[in-house]
Amino acid sequence: NSTVRGALSIHGSNPQYLIEKVIRARIYDSLYWKEHCFALNAESIIDKAITLHAIGGTYDRQTPTPFICLTLKLLQLQPEKEILMEYLLAEEFKYLRALAALYIRLTFRSMDVYEILEPLMKDYRKLRIRHPGGYSLTYFDQFIDDLLKEERVCDIILPR
């Protein structure tokens, strides 16, 4: 559960610390993390992201969603900017794009975030959100708008 060697600090700290300690501890204890996130790399995480069927942070009894588990794994791996851009360009996989967008919002500088994420506002596909009450629907452009404007998305406090 450690960050990759030689990883850069993001916003002045370990990148994993962008996810709160309580949620991070629950992710490390979750079955999805132990079974599916072990030994993932920037290439193999794509296969896991393609199989996602919802975004979200935690649901019933504070169980972390696979989406938030993969977000933490990306924070550990710190893929290069070119790889993240390829994730965003894969239009047929909307949950992979959402994962990359959240990672970019968490780790990039504010000017880069707006330049990269604003063009994604033209994507109007539906996304499922998993939350403690079950599932609900949103749209991809609304998710991007939330990333740009809200303080908390998917149970993660976003950097200012």
C-alpha cells in the first residue's frame, strides 16, 4: 500500500494523502482492493476501469466503490501525462474517462485542469453514481462541472 518509488509529491505531500485517512483505510481493507488492485500498472488498470459500472466514493456501511479504489491505485502509480490523455481520449469507455478526469482534478495545476477538463463538457452520456442510498444517474458533463466547481466529489475533498 505504498506509493511507487521516486513518486513526486503532489500539493506538498504523498499523493495517497489526497484521499482522507478514514476512506483510505477502508479501501485498504476492502475485498476489491485486495483481489483486483494488487500488482496493477498503468496498462492493466485500463481493464479494471472498463468493467466499472458506476462512479462514487462509498456506499452502504462506508464500503468503498471500485471507482474510488482505482482512483487510489492511480494515485499510487502516478502515470505520465501522456497516458492520462490516452485515457481521456478513449471515448467508448466513459468510466475510464471519468476516472482519468478525477485523477487530473486531484493532481494537476488549476490552469491545466481547466484546459484539459473543459472540452469534456461536450460529453452528455449518462453515468451511474453509487451512494449509500443505492444508485442514481447523472451526466458526464455534470460530473465534469462538479469536478470544476464543487469542494467534494465522490467523497473526496478536492484540492483548492
